[in-house]
Amino acid sequence: MRSIHVGLLGLGQIGSGLYKLISRKSSFCERRYGVRFEISKILVKNLKKKRFPGLNSRLITSDANQILDDPSIDVIVELIGGILPAKKLIIEALRKGKDVITANKALLAEEGEEIFTLARKLDRQVFFEASVGGGIPVIKTLREGLSANRIDSILGIVNGTCNYILTQMSHGGMDFDAALRQAQEKGFAEADPSFDIDGIDSAHKMAVLARLAFEQPIPFREVYCEGIRHIAEQDITFAKDFGYCIKLLAIAKREKDGIEARIQPTLVPKDHILAKVDGSFNAILFDGDEVGEILLYGKGAGPEPTASAVMSDLIDWSKGIESKLPADGEKPLKIKSISTILSRYYLRFSVLDQPGALSKIAGVLGKHNVSISDVIQTERKSGTVVPLILLTHHVHEKDIREAIRIIDGMKTMIRAKSRLIRIEA
């Protein structure tokens, strides 16, 4: 029986989940893999914090050197999260000859190239299955199961908090604020939900996935990021009237003139497979040149699913499987600006109901190459402000943005900022 000694950095929800999982799966790993995982030391920030029952308090330390300098520790698992001190600790671990397993999507998205470059130079391994998709084997699928494919696109629901909120708005009849409060009560959203609802968490995950899929660095700051704060209950209703639902999608596409990488609320046809992904679940749809479309679906967050992914990396490491650090392709493509993308759009205008309003708006849109495909105008009552809903044919973003800027300047007719949501058919 081979014993593997683990140095654990961080004992939050995921770290605690991993500690408990290793305890639960001890005999299972011994029987199936012939290994025994033992957590030798655990780095925490606050030694006095009350921990969960069953934790061996003698393993706790606030001194990282007790882990990094311990020659008996075989592998480091980083579950601190964030950029610092996680980056510093991972770099020190690599330099001291230790391989690393991490779930840190933010760090990999923003500083991953430096870490991967150092790992290659030092001939060390960095595993990161748990960084995207919780318990869904997304990274392994990209690196191994789809390794014979050129990945042309990724469409994903990668944030359970936002998907839960939008599901409650769509099926529960809630407005955004009520759905957010319920998500917080159920533990799906933090007290400060900005990281999730503003799309930042999804953008980190997309940067990691696109880096693997397209074999080139995808700078996090070049991923277009738009959250769901502005989605109103009426948008959900009007989308249904047109045969769509609204999802926060992570989208990456390989085009001849560059790579699209964006996070955005999106109108998705009701019969699309991603439209059926509800609640806090995640789903990622890959399109490979050989396999076509392939969907991965499951729990994208939570201590148990994420700890399961960390454990899978530990098992791979114990078997001597290499982490297959991201490689670079032959010819890097530029990351396209959001202004250059071609899409269909849902537009909502708040219009003072007066003769000729629709024709004036349509005229401005037409001058900017925007062609209307569908219209909903609610029951009219002269002198009131009513929503005017338009769907467009495909148009470049820069054209529709300029048209909306001009329309919003018509203060005698437009009484609130116009809303734009992209459509992915």
C-alpha cells in the first residue's frame, strides 16, 4: 500500500470538503488504486476559527513553510482561491520541487501563463480539473477525450448562481431582486454576489476553457463580460413570447478572423439543449470537428462536486499521469473586439406612446444596417410610456450600438435607457 502525503492550502468550503472526502473514500482508494491519501498539514489564515467536527487540529498551521519545506509532503493542493497569496505559494511549491493541484480559476485565468511556463521550466505538474465546472470532468474531456478534435466553439452555462436566478425569474415569476435574495438564502449566492451576477466568475472559467480549446493564451481582460443585473422580469416574459428563454452564456468561437470570447445574457431558443438546464446546474456544449456537438452536464459548484474533481487529480497524480499543461498552437489568432461580432439582437425601448414612434426608431435602425425581424408593441394608451420590443436579423455590434446611442438621444420620445440582449440560435 502506497501512502501519499498531501499538503493542503486552505480549509474553506472546498478544503473542508476535500478533507472529509479523503476520509470517506480511504478504503475505496486503497482497494481500487492501491494508494492511501493522507493530509499531513493544512494551511489556514486563522488558527482560532472554529472548525468542523472530526478535524485533526494538530494538522493545522498558519506557517506555509511547514508545508512547503516538508520533504515528506508529496503534493500540494491549493484551495485558497483568489490571486494572492495563492500565486506566491504555488510558485514557491513548484520551485521547491512539489507538484500542485488547484481549483483556482481566477488565478489560472489571470496569471496562468506565468505558472504554466514555470512548471514546464522546472518539469513540474499543475493539475486543475476543479477550476471549471465543479464535479463535471470538463478539463479532462478537453485534454483527453476530445484530443483528436479541433474545437470550434464552446457554449456554456458555467455559473450556478446566475442560472438559479434566471430560472426563478422564468419559472417562478420572480423579479431579479427576489430571485437573488432566494439564491442567497439557499446558499447559492454570496452576501456580495457581484462576482457572480456581473459575470466575472464565468469570464474566469471561459478564459481557462478557451485556453485549452484554442491552444493559445486568452487574456482574461480581453474576454467581454456582461452580467445579468439589468435583466428585468418583462425581458423574461417577452423572450417567452418570441419562443426564447434567457441564460447567462459563456461563449467562445474560433473564426477565420479571430476568436470570440464573451460572457453575456443570451436569448436561447426554447428547444435548444441549454435552454433545458435549470436551477444551479451547469452545462458545457463543445463543438468538435470530428465528434460534432457534445454536452457535459452536472453540478457545477459546491464542496462535494468540487472536492470530487480535486480528488480525481490526486488519483491521476498518484498514477503518474501527466497534467498536460496547455500548449500553444501554430498560429495564434487575435481576440475579437465585441464591436466586431455578428449577431441577432433583442431590443427593448421605453417609448412615449405617440404617432410615428415605431417608424422613427425603425428609420434610425435602417440607416445603421439593422433589419427588424419581429416586433411586439404592448396595448397602446396615448401619452403613456410603453415597451417596444424588436428582434433583429444579423448585424454587427458596432452598428446596432451606434443606432441605440442615437435613439436614446431622442429624449422627447425615449424615456429610459434602451436594453440590448444578444440572441444565440
